[in-house]
Amino acid sequence: MHTISIFRKSVAEFIGTFMLVFFGCGTVHTATLFGAQVGLWQIAIIWGLVIAFAIFITGAVSGGHLNPAMTLAFAVHRQLPINEIIPYWVGQFSGAFCAAALLFVLFQPNLKVFEESRGIVRGQPASVVTARCYGEYYSSPESVPINTNNPEAWQTAWQKQSQLVPQFLAFLAEFFGTAVLALVVFALIDHRNSARPAAHLVPLFIGLTISMLISIIAPLTQAGFNPARDFAPRLFAFIAGWGETAIPGPNGHGFWLVYIVAPCCGSVVGGALYDLAIRPALPENK
């Protein structure tokens, strides 16, 4: 029987999560700096496609989790060995961090010009406009126009907009989105589910699920559903000059509740919902 080492699985998670963040956050860079995408759906579908392709590449080695919250759900509900959780997380967080670093190298000149043209000082509150290329915020900075030459006016407008998404609503949005993701993933990989698509189409359906969720929740929280996707790029932004605008950010120290705790809780609850409400009705494998 062919056995895949935990090191190989960790490397696969590194590669897959690197792809996810590079192309996903890359679209946020191009949308912010160049207006390259027209409408939320274009960003959402790119996120969905890169997730599908990343799972196609890594799924046969590591299962293509690409998300610490999903790794936790598989450990709780699908007997992923406990000793594999940390190596999976290391691969995921380090892959996301390296992708953020490469994006910064590629786009730093454009980030600088963008900020200077709008009077934005990196590390000051209004620099959340560019910091959101890496970490996530609620309400999404995209909810407020970014083509202003008055950072103070922008900050006031964004703070007013943020009141529409208090922390408990942001937590609920991230919790619910990740629960739906886990529910769908568990249904798609369950061999007892006769309605599931062919195995080679499963990554595409997972990606489309992400695209649908982003289309609804991104205006509220930027739609993270993945602690590695948020925290690793956020940490890089903190190091790269955004400072307190990145960590803890204008939302305060509650960012870890919304973008780390909520997805982890949501994935476990979504997996439990499938196992308790759907799977018992399916025929046993013969």
C-alpha cells in the first residue's frame, strides 16, 4: 500500500494554499490598484477557480484542505490523525505568507503610487484601503469608495459604514459561510451520496461554492472562511509597514474572533450538521 509521508502532505498544502492566496489576493490587488475587475462576481469566480485548480493539484496527496478550519473539521469528523493537524497548518500558513510576500514584491511600486496619489500614509488608519489587499476587514473597505484624495474623509465614511457590520454580525457571517462550505464539502466527498458529482468534478463544485459565498458575504467581511488566508497575509502586511492598521486593525483585537475562531467553529458545526442530518439517511456502503 502506497503511503504518503506527512512531509509530502505539508508541502502539498503549502503549494495549494500559496496558489489560493496568490491568485485570490492577487485579484484584490488588481481590483484595488487598477480597477481590473468589474463587479464582485469577477473576483468571486477567480477565487473559486483557483481553489478548484489548487485542489486538482494537491488533492491526491493531502486531500487539498488548503484551510486550517477544514483540516480541523476533518480531524473532528473524518478521523484525520491528530499528529497531522500541525503539519497541515504549518504548510497552509507558510504558503499563504509566502504568497503575500510575492504579491508585495510584484505590486509594491503600484501600491506606493496608489497611496501617494491619494495622500494615504501607510500604517495610518486610511491605509486600510491597501492593507485589505492582504488581510480582511469588516465592513469591507470596498463598501466605501476608494478614489478619494481626502484620507480623513475616507476614514470617517468607513467608520460610519463599519457600524453596519458590528463584530457579532461579522462573526456570524464568517461562521455561517464556513459551515456551508464544510456541509457542501462533506456531501461532495461522501461515497454514500449518490447525488454527488463524479470525483474529478468535486474540486470545481467546491470552488463554485466559494464563489457563491463570496458573492453574498464579501461586502460584509471580505469573505475569509479560512484562517490561513487572513492571518498569514495580515501578518505579512504588519511586517511590511502597515503596522497597527494590519494588526489589530481598525476593527480592534476582535479580528481573531471573526477570521480565526468563527471559521474553525463554523467548519466543525457544518461537518456535524451533515453527519447528523444528512448522512444517516444515506444507504450504507455494501
